Amino acid sequence: MLSTPAHLLSDAVQLVPGQHILFLNSAADPFVSAVARHCPDCVVTLAEDNIAALQAALSESGQAFAHPPRHIAFHEYSAREQAAAMDAAIMNLLYQPSNAWMLYGLQLARGALKPGGRLYVVGAKDRGVQTVARHMQERFGNVETLAISKGQRVVCSRNPAGSSLSAPGELAALVFSKGELDEGTRLLLEAVEVRVTDDALDIGCGAGIIGLHIARQAVKGYVTMVDASLAAIAAAQRNIAESGLSNIRALPSDGAQAVLAERFDLVATNPPFHQGGIQTASVAERFIREAAQVLRRRGRFYLVANRFLKYEPALQASFQQVREVAGNGRYKVLRAE
């Protein structure tokens, strides 16, 4: 059964066999499967950042298309792809981590669409769809609302003639801090015990601040950083290169899936607690279970979180000892063994 946004898109988007359709960091949208069912001859490109969403979309609908969907990393699209090649582009605001991702997607669509090609954006008012519509008006010179239902709406802009794939800027520079520490990460770095020979894992590494800190101390060990975001991994790999360190790597991975066969002395994480715009403990709880799976005997696991998040029961279910080793009024650092 389709969600409300996917239903609205099904009603609003005119599917034509052979049409080239670009999904903008929205592979998780059920409308991908709807396109596979109703227009298997459509040519779909997934400009996707999240490898978990990508794998799920390809598994669910990839074989239904006459032409298997292509994948281009969201942050690499403008550098790798031909301009003015798409008939339609689709972005669901629910799957964009922040406003920077939304605006990046608009600029990417402006150059990727053929003249007359259409950008469809679906989202709720509390996800900023009306603000995004104003930005669409500024960039495309036109915007219209095609459908409204249950707080969701589809807005559409037609690409004017003379567009080109102007680079929308570097996504990593827009969404990852330039080495600035947030308060929670600072507390974690101050609390984490690193031994010189540690083999360590940073789950959900972002741009790599935690992993790089550990690698500078574990000079006879090795650090692996993983993240489901391809833009995050690109930023982390660039930071590794700039650091000059040789005892560290960054891998795309859905949680710790890419390294479940490996074993570590130390695991650290600053897990996200929002998914699809909804607060959830499921991501952190999964990281906890996977950390317990990959840790060696007597290994240490560190997790930093907002104080109101109750991760202690999940930690106690996977570890014998759990204690708070640092914190303040907003954050806590938990150590488990």
C-alpha cells in the first residue's frame, strides 16, 4: 500500500514509457516501486546518498524495470552526469537530512532537467514544503501546487530553456563541519580511553572527527570508520588524506554490516536519533547490538547521546557492565563492556 506522498506523486506525475526519471536522494520513497509497476520502460536514475535506502530500492523494484535503475551518488551527480538529460526529477523532503540537502537537490535538478522537464517535490508543511516552493520559484521562475492531502502536498516547477548543469556547490562543505566539535562529540573525545595498539571502529562516522582522534592515539593499531552516507564517507576520506595518517580507513556501510566479520578492541559512536524526520532510538539500538557483536573480549564501547535518550536498557541487554563516564546537563557518555 502506497503512503500518502507516494499516492500524491502517482496522481501528479505523468509517466511516459521511455521517460528518463531522476530520484533526488529519495530512493526510499515507495513511488520508486510504483514507477516500476506502472512504467517498467521508464529509465530511472537514483541520485542517492544513503546506501541502505539504495540497496532496499534496488532489491524491491530493480528487476521490475526493463532497464535496471542506475545509481549515482547524490553528491557526485553534477560532476559526473550529462546536463539536460532528464525528463522529470522527484524529491521527497522526508528523506532530506536538512535544508542544505533540499536546496542542493533543487540546484542539481535545475541543470539535470531538459528544457521543459519537470521537478516534483512532495512534503509536509512541517518539513518546509512551502519554503521549498518559494525557492523553486526563485530558481525556475515558476511553481504550482498539483495536489494536497492529509497535510502533504506536491509542488512542481517546469525547467525553462537555457538551463545548464551548474555545480550546486560541494555538498560535504555544506553539511559537515570543518573540524568544529559539537558539545557531545567533545565530551566523547575527552572520555574515550584509547590504547596504542587498539583496533577501533567508529560507527556512523560522519566526516571522521571521532575516528581521526582515535587514530592519532592508536599509532600501533588501526581505525575503521563506517557510515551509510556516501557524502559522509567522501568527506571522511578527504580528511584522512589531509591528516597524513596511514592507520585509518573509511568505508560505506549500513551500520556495521561491512565489518561484521572483523573484531575490534574499541567501538565508538555518536548515533543519529532522527530517521525520516522522526525521532527514533532504533538506529542507536542497532549500533549497540552490532558493537557487541564485533567487540573482542574485554573490548570497550563508548556512546554519546542527548541525556533524554534512554539507551541504557539496550546497552544492558547486550553488555555486562554499563556506566556513565562523562556528561553534563545536555549530554552523557556511556561506556559498556
